[in-house]
Amino acid sequence: MPSETDAASAVGAQNGSARKVRVLVVGVGNILLKDEGVGVHVAKKLLETALPGDVEVIDCGTCGLDILLLYKEVEKLIVVDATRAGHKAGTIYKAVLSAGEIQRPAQLLGGGADSRISLHQVGLTEALAAANTLNQTPKEIVIIGVEPGECNWGLELTGPVARSVPEVVNKVLEEI
């Protein structure tokens, strides 16, 4: 299985080639932790689907700041990830953001302007905020989240989350 850095390098090379990637779909998550890996499972399903030539799908795993390398020149970024919001397992959420709506990491974590975070705790929100600071944010960012049921050791999604995958795939296809 390729590492997150390998994935970032591969997309970076493709973005630099003659092929222009307009939409980048990134599946995020840890497949070793059951429902935490839902984004990766969705990415794998999308890779089995016929997509337009200007759409790229990446299994980003737990890539952290490497995600910055993936979407430097795309118009639209679609991220699929497990999202805990306190609803039933398998519930699907969708948020559409523009560059101006991305908060700084301290604000996302509920801290003040002087709050600090560790580089070892960098996730999607911190990566997006860093990209925004560097003026490298896509015009549109769509985040599709799925409420996880279990995030303990195991390779399979739980029933409710597995049943949500086809609908998540359809939501991504609608965004493309």
C-alpha cells in the first residue's frame, strides 16, 4: 500500500503534467479503525467508476499536511471523511466552503488567537487553514462526512456506515 507521501507526490506530478485536474476527490481516514476509514472506502468505490478526465480521486489515508500538496491547483476539492457530530451511525453530512470561510486552527479548536497546536495533531481543518493562509485554497471545498459507529481495531465498516457508502458515492458524483 502506498504511503500518504507517495500519494501526494503522485498527484503533484500529475498536476504538473499536461493533464489539468479540475476536481480532486480525497478519501481521508484510517482503514485499520473500522468506520474511521469510510473516506478511503468511498475513494476506492469511486476509483471503480468511470469519471471525467479532469477528475482525480486519491486515497489519502491519514495524510495530515501532505494534503496541501494535493490540491494546490484544483478548482474544487471534495473531501470524504468520518465526522462525529452526535447523530446515528451512517448519517451523512455535507458542507460547502469557500476560501474566506476557512477558520484558523486555533478558532477551529475553540482556542483564542494565541492558541497553539502541535504539528503532530494536524488534521484536515488545520491543513485547510494553512492552505488558506498560503493563498492555495481551491475556489470551492465540499466536505462530505459520515457519522462513524465504531472506531476501534478492525478493517470492516459497521453495517450502518457500510450502507451509507453508495449514497456518499452518489453525493460525490453529483458534485463533480
